[in-house]
Amino acid sequence: MAGQLFATSTQGQLLYSPLLSKEVLEAAQPDLKIRQFVSAREAWGKNAGETFLIDKYGNIDTAGGQLMETSTIPAHSFRLYQATCTLHEYGNSIPFTRKYEDLSQVSVREGIVLTLKNDLAKVIDTQVEAALDDAKIRYVGTATDGGVVTTDGTATATATSSLNKFHVKEIIDYMYQTMKAEPWAGGDYMAICSSDAKRGIYDDVEAILQYTKYPASGEFGRYYDCRFVKTNHALDNAIGAGSAYGEAYFLGGPDVVFEANAVSPIVIPKEVTDYQRSRGLAWYAIMGWVIAHNADPDNNVVKYDSA
């Protein structure tokens, strides 16, 4: 039979490896500290263009209440918003030679898969953080027992304090009482912390944090109706006076960032060239992210920030 045959590796078999893709993605999941909070509302497939719109539903404009027996149930409405996002290509590759693979005493692909997994996790988490950074509500710790809130997406004060239990209480109270933001899950809000932000809150309430369970990836404790997750990339670890403090995001629910993809992350072996002497592996994706609520009455993200 003429033509390309999948059974022949040099013709088609090596062009895609679903098992390898699954292996890399499963290995990357524990490192995706920020992406675990995205919402994929729809399966955005191929051939649908590079821009997508996602509907966002606001709260009802007037609360319900007690009814008289002879009265009719009032009718009210809610506001519908739309988020716009553009899909982009993402990826990276590691080439290698047949000689490198054939003469190595260990599996060279194992190390390459591990390296690709780490890169994939960092790239995607950084993109999700960029979407979160569109949040309009900023909190700056101006003292160990003082802070200011801005609502235009810009921190105008300089942080002079690490994240501590006072600031956590101020932020959670603001989200619950002023923003009316729903908790993320189980009555708790979530916080994503850089390592310095983690150190600040951990040192302050270590005796409480050490007795909690950690169901989320990277979670290190719970305090004042807030669960904390750490990450060592994407968030700035040097903000404020003397660049001595770290960033953090506080998240409500149910949606904080929407994700859409035309091609979910996959691992693709390089098409073998030069008589099978030139080889390689790459991860590749076509995806996009956008914050769920930005400058509308249903904002649910607060960033611990600094000018």
C-alpha cells in the first residue's frame, strides 16, 4: 500500500504521542499552583477563530423578601457581562540527536519529559497570573497594623509590611462585607502567595497553620476563613519598600479566571529528519485566559500589592 503509514515510524507514528502527552500533563498538574483556580466553561475547539467571548452572570439587582398572601412574587433581573479573550500559541522544545540517545546509559527522554513538564507548568501559571493581574481591587500593607485599598487597578501606596494576620483579616472582611464576594469553596476564600508573602503569614500564625489539611496543590494552611497556596514563580517576590515583601492574590468564587483552548497542552515528538539522526520533543498548546470579573459589581479578586 502506497502513502503514509502510521505503522511506519518515519512516516507518521512519531508525529504525535498521546501517551507521552498524558505522562507530561499528569506530571505537571502538581506544579500548576495558579491554573488550578481557572474555570473552563466550554470546550473551545479548533476552527473557531482566535477570539472568544464568555458570558458572565451578575447577581440579581434586587433581593427577594417576604410575601403577603395576596401579593404576586416580584420580578427582577440580573446583569449579563461578556469577557473577551484571544487565543495564542504556547510551547517549547528540546532537540537531541540519535547518537545522544543511543549511547546514553540512562533514558534521555525521561529527563527531557521532566524538563518540559516544569517549563509547561511555569509558562501556563504565568499566563493565568497575568489574567489575575487585571484585578481592580488592590490592598497595600502600609504598616503591620494598617493598609489601604484602591479600586482602579493601581496600588498608589508603598508596602512597608509583610502579609500578616492583620492584613488577611482586613482583606477577607473587605471581600465579604464590601465586595460581597462569594467564598471559593466550603465557606473559605483562597490566597495564592509568593514565598515572601507565605513567610509573612506563616510566621505570624504558624501554630494554627500546622494543624490543617491541605487539599489544594501547594496549600500550606488555613486562617480566618482563608486557605493559602504557595508558588515560586509568576508572582513578584520583591515589592514595596526595599523590595522586601511579596505579592499575593485573594480569590472568591465561583469563577476568577476563564480558560479556553483550541489545543490543550500536548507533547509532540519532532518529525524525524536526517535519516533519523535529528530528534526532539516539544510541548505545544493554543490557549487563552481572561479574568472573570473586572471593574464590574461582582469583582472577587484582591491583590496584595505595592506601588
